[in-house]
Amino acid sequence: MPREPKPQPGLPTRKQVLDFIQNSEIPAGKREIAKAFGLKGQEKIQLKALLRDMADEGLIDGNRTAFHRLGGVPKVTVLRVVDIDEGEAIAIPDTWQPDDATPPPRLRLIEKGPGRTRSSAVRKGDRVLARTEETGSGWIAFPMKVLPARSEQLMGVVEIDRSGKGWLAPVDKRERHASPIADLGGAEEGQLVFAEPAGKSPRSGVKVTAILGDPLLPRAFSLIAIHKHGIPNQFSTETTDEAQLSAKLPVLPEHREDLRHLPIVAIDPSDARDHDDAIWAEPDGQGGWNALVAIADVSFYVRPGGALDREARKRGNSVYFPDRVVPMLPEVLSADVCSLRAGEDRAAMACHLAIDAQGRVTSWRFTRAIVRIQEVIAYEEAQRRIDCGDAGENLQHLWSAWRALAAARQARDPLELELPERRVVLDEHGKITQIALRERLDAHRVVEDFMIAANVAAAKALEAKVAPVVYRIHEAPNREKLVALKDYLATFGRKLALGQVITPGIFNRFLKDISDENEKALIMEAVLRSQTQAYYGPRNAGHFGLSLGSYAHFTSPIRRYADLLVHRALVDAYGLEQPKPAGDLPPTSGLSERDRADLVRVSEAISAAERRAMEAERETIDRYVAAWLSARVGEVFDCRVTGVQRFGLFATIVGLGGDGLVPVSVLGDERFFHDEKGRALEGEHSGTRFSMGDMLRLRLAEANPLTGALKFEPEESSGSGIEPRGKPIMLKKKGIHLVGRRGRPGNVRHQGKRR
């Protein structure tokens, strides 16, 4: 072993430098090392030479800003998330200069919470300041804070100003600044592009790296969401090959319960891309019903441990956009073999239910079956048949059984919030033909209540066998949210007693007693905001919203990985394994050891994937609504205030659901104070008050299809009007007006003063 060179006076040894770098509480660069060892003048020059020698010897790596032990990581450093593997964030040092000999270490990002450790809730591309730790199984990191995004790849639309200079208009409504384009890379005005920084300084601008084309063509809005949220939308060859192999598995009647004689029907949206559930019921002769919920047997085709399973875990769920679906499973399974098509034999997981006259499910059993769906019916058509009296015996039995289930549901008193859902209708060319609120029919409730009954049965069936369960959990509102709701209700003269046990029925009674529709909608939204977000987990905490003690998702395994895990658990718990398939497919269709060991982690991963999908879907709808409204800028709409912040109001167009901002600067030429408890803005001199739920006549001032952002101003106001962010550019294509802005945002004014 080489002898340690004798250090110069005051200069640290190589070991001392390595120890300091490894244990430093802050990123350790040349300046930090010199300060730690009290080096001055010539000693700093010697330190620089020492660090260079140590780098040449392979002891350290990095730059003068931050060094790290080669193959190691500083104790506190900046990491960049490079992958999300089944919900687990993987990061590398942000300043690492990788080469073939020394690839960057990959760190698992985890967060510590009270009594538990969970995967870090970050996205691919995030930069995180973190504490690091080397363990026997590799490096881990504990995030301290997520740093501002360094947009290494941006998506935006090219704009050209009058001087001929190019600008990148962002497609994310949270990004308020356009970026100068240093290199157009052949892109033309109005094109949707990818870009990256042209230099280290923001003043260097960006350079275009890929041209995606016309941002207003069909499918562009969903493409923006897919890119922004990092939604996997391409299957590997390995995955599709395994899917093709799985699709050829024979469905053998001798190993399944043969239910092909039952007139089972699937009731779905008219534009449904897959059919994974179907129902049937008949009277049992004792005032109750025998019922069946047949679910596509996805676990038979997607087996744990294979490429197909890994990809499904990674995606977590299918993502539905108006113009496309990003499926959890390849199309050969999701839209073909696993879809319960009419008149075709299909493998199913059958949930048999016994329902008494009061609508209580008294018993259940699960089998693997072979079914042949009699008919696939759209919700609207099923409802029409019932209303017109030509439904036939099959549908009539379903409705009769449902009325009993509905009575039991009413006795259970789950949370009843009538929340409108926007529906985007496109023609065959992808052009918007209509945006409306989706009608809520009894046919929807029929299917929903049968699915809830099957989900409860699945959870309880697994509990009876003390088997693993991935529960669908919705916890009761926490005290902080309840106090905020109590304070808000007090502004209406209504009381919420917090000393009692809070149940959904308490909220229902609040809503039932309100006759004014505007006030009712307002309080309904406030109740919704007070609720916690539902999630998946192996530790049961009940479902508050549904008033259920045990609840799991069983009915949609084509599009939700949680349901697939529940199916696998049922296969194991009730001995429903099928004969081992031929070929290279994994032998079991039940839970693997990895499934059992990773239920906490995979539950967190699929919960995060669900949140990602919901956000992407919502943003895409916002873009379609903005595109639909872009030709109507300047029109006045009846709007309702849905949110109040110190900087302005949020309002939605009645009957359409387009949500936008009313900046405080347009409300009047005076200072407005924010009443946080009352959720209102009040004028300092006039006393004019804008509150949640108020009906206002608002003029649409801006509509940006690329970001989904809308801005409103009062029909008549003494305010300053909408202040443009720089100079507007109007690109008119296909009847859609794309409003782009450049420069700094306008200042919000209060009483004529800049804030």
C-alpha cells in the first residue's frame, strides 16, 4: 500500500479531505474545504493542486463547487430524479459527470413520516436537496426540499415577435414567462416543440430539440399532459410480446364455472373503449335476489414477475383523455381478450351475491368462470328501455335488485355530493363538437351499487381468510379541515358541532336542509374541500365517504393495478389457481412473494399514479374547454364564484364548468381585503363584497387552449381591466384562437398602487 505523502504545513491529508467531504452537512467545494481547515493564501493554491491530484487518482469526483468521494455521495447534496420505478423515486447526484468507468450512484429517495417510512412523492426530473446515507443494500436519500425546476426539457409553442425574435410560450399555466429562443432548429411560428437550455445562464435562452407540429391538431392537448406528467405511453417489445403470448392462453370450461347460460349484460358509456364488468340478477323466490358481478379475469393473463406485470405496476392505471386512452395493459388484452364483448366466450372472475329484501348482501362466493355476455348496452339506452317500459325481464330484474341495494345504501347514509362532470364530445376528426355536463342517470347508479357490493364482498372475503388486502381507504376529515369548515359555515349562520362523531350523514343533512340552490352548491363544494383524498393501502381504515368499514377495488382490473392485486389475493385465498400454462409465462396467477412483501410500497405507488392520472385528465379537459371558449372571448357569461384568494376570485361558467381567474385588480379601483374565514374579498371604502357562491356576470377576457387558463373580468367594473403579460400574439387556426403572451406579468394593483 502506497505511503501517505507528508502533508504541507496546514494542508489536510487526502484522508482528512475525504472524511470532510463525506461528513459535511453542506455540499463541500474548494471554498468549504479551505474554510474548514483554515487555509489562506498559498495554502489555497496547494489545496487546488491536491484536489486535482485526488481526482486524477480516482479518489474524488465533481468540480470546484462540490466534490464527492468517487463512488460515493456527499452527506448533503442536490439530487436529480431520473426514474420512478414502481413508485420508488431513483435519483443521481445533480453535478455528477458520468463516464464509462464511474457511472453515477443511484439513490432511493424515501421520506420519513411519523411511525412510517414511505416513498418520496417527487416526479421524474425534480431536483431535490437531500441527506444521503450508504446502507448495506445501497445508497438512500432523505429529501429536505424540492428545488425550483431546472427545465432541461421544455414543451411550448414557438412565437415570433415583430422584430423576428423567437419566443417559447409555455404550455403549463403555472409558468408565467416565455423564454427567448436562441436556436429555432427549423421550427416555425405556432409549432409545438421540445426545447432545452441553450447555455448555463437563463439569459442564454433555449434551443429547439424536437418539433411536434401543430399544437391545435387532434390529440395535441393530451400529448401535452402526457409529457408534462411523465405518463408512460409506449410499451416495450418485451411487454407486447408477452401480452401476445398471454392472449393465446386457452380458457378451458372444465377448469371454470360455466356461466354462459346466464343473460349477463354490460352497461357502459356509449364510447367505452373496454368492458371489464357485467351484471345479472334474478329473484330468489324469498323476496330477495341472486346476483352476479362478472369481472374480466385479468390475473389469468397478467402474471406476477413478468414484463407485462412490471409495466402494469409502473403505470398503475389507465389514463383517459377525450381523444385517447393510455392503457395500463397492451391493446391485445385491454381492448380484446380481457374485454367482455357480447356473444364471445370470456374468462371472468365471478362474484356471486345473495341480496335480501332489505338490500343487504347476506352471502358471497368467488369463482373463476367462463361467461358469454348477452348484450353491451349504453347507459342512455338502458335508461330509455326502463323509462319506456320495454326493458325486458333481464333489465327489470336488475333494476328491482338495485332498488333494494339503493334502500340499503340510503340506510347506510354515505356522503351524497352532486358534483357535475364535464364531458368533451369530439367528431371523427378530433374537432370539438360539444362540451356539456354529464347527465346522471339511474342506470349509472345501478352499475355503481352493484360494483360497490362486489368490492365490499371482495374485501370481506379476503378478511375471512386473513389474506392480504389492498384496501381502498378514505379517512374521515381531519380536525384542521373540520375547524375551517365550521368557521365557513358560521358565515351562513349554520353550525357544525365538532364534539360529535363526524359522519357523512351530518353533511348530508346540512345539504338537505338548504333550499337555495346557489347556497347548496357552495356548501357542497366546501364539504368536498374538507374531505381527505382516498388512497390504497394494506392497513384498513375504512371508507368514510361510502360509510363502509371494509372496502377494496375489485371491479376494474383492466385499468387499475389495485384490482389486479385483489384478484390475485382471491386466487390464493380460495384456491382458484388454474393449470400451469405452457411456454415461458410465469406459472402462478396468484400473489407472488414480491407482491406480499411490497404491498405497502406498491400501494403508495399506485396511489401516486392515480393522482397523476387525475391531474393529467383534469388539465386536458381544461385545455379543451379553453379551446372551445377561445372563439368567444369578449362574451359575458353567468358565473359562480368557486374560490377566493387574496389575489382574486376563481369562477366557473354555469352549465359549462369552465374555471378561470378574476384578478383582484379588475374588481374595483380600491383596496380589497381578504377575509380568509369568510372566504371573501371586501372593498376597503365601498364595502363591496365578493364571496364564495356569488353569482356574477363576467366577461371572458382570455382563453388559452395550450395552458387551459381562463381569465374573467366583471361585465361592469371600475377596475383596471386584465393586464396583459407583455404583447399578445393571436394565432388563428381551425376556429381556435391561441392567445400567447410574452414578457413579465402585469402588476396587481390595489387602490392604484403596485403590490
